[in-house]
Amino acid sequence: MLEPGFHAVCFVLDPHRIADVKDQFQPIMQYFGDEANDYAFVLMTFTRNEEELEKILPDNINDKHPKVATVLKFCKDKELYIDNKVPPEEREEIIEDMFNYIDSENDQKLKPYFSSRFKHKTEAVEAAEAARISEAAKNDIIQSKVKVAALEQSVKLANEAAKAMKDAEAARAAENRTVIW
């Protein structure tokens, strides 16, 4: 997914082939959910504007093409138009106008991009895992310090025992010595 999120998702429709629209957009709409519809647009190809679209599509699109109506509703009836048959220079101008429209729509939102609940969920899982790893590392450090302290105590006791043995041996050696005057 794009970082930090996408600015627009366009459902591309050819109004001359509107009857071909079945359920192909449904998985996308379900995946992103209603949170994405502020960033969703219908892109009508081979169409210059709304007036031209009205000549092609019937007024009762909801009745004749309920799948298209679902997409339009999901996109909050935000439609963009591009006539694929125009010269490249004019097409570039149309595309620039589309980007400007998308930007102006996004400027009205709290965030100019969509970041899905899946991204937030993933970030939350990653944060929880990082916290778990950090806590485990702290526990490992504490356990290591306890072990070091125990080893230091063992070394101290061993040194004291060695000194005591040395002192005892020196005392026995002194007792066994005979002194001549």
C-alpha cells in the first residue's frame, strides 16, 4: 500500500459498456470499507462531461444497472470524465483537470489521503510486538544482572574460602614448625 495512504481510487467505467459492470468493484469496496469512499471517484471514459454522459446513460440507472448505482453511491456520486479519443494535448489537459479536482476534494478533508484500518491494525500489532520485545529484553537484562550478582557472590565466597584455606594451611605449618633457641 502507498505510504501514508492513497489520495484517490478511481473506478473506471465505459458508459458504452455499462451493462458489463457486474460485481468486479465489490471486493475493492468491501476491502476498504466506507472509510475510503471520501477518496473514491468514478472515472467515465469516452465521455467529455456530464451532459454527454446523460445522453448515453438512462436516467433510471438505479433500476437498469444496480451494480453501477452501487459504485456511484460508494463514490458519493463523484464523477470524472475523460474522452479517450481526443488528441494527446487535450487529454493531458483533461488529466490535469482531474488531478486538480481530486486535490480540491482532498483539501476539504482532515487528511488528504486514505489510510486503511488494516494499516492502523498492522501498525498496532507491530507496536505491540515491539513493546513485547522491549519488555522481554528488559526482563533478560534483569535476569542477566541477577545472574551476574550471583556469580559475583560465588566468586567472593570462593575467594574467601580460598583465603581461609590458605590461612588454615599457614596456621598448621606454623604449628608444625619447631623453634630452636
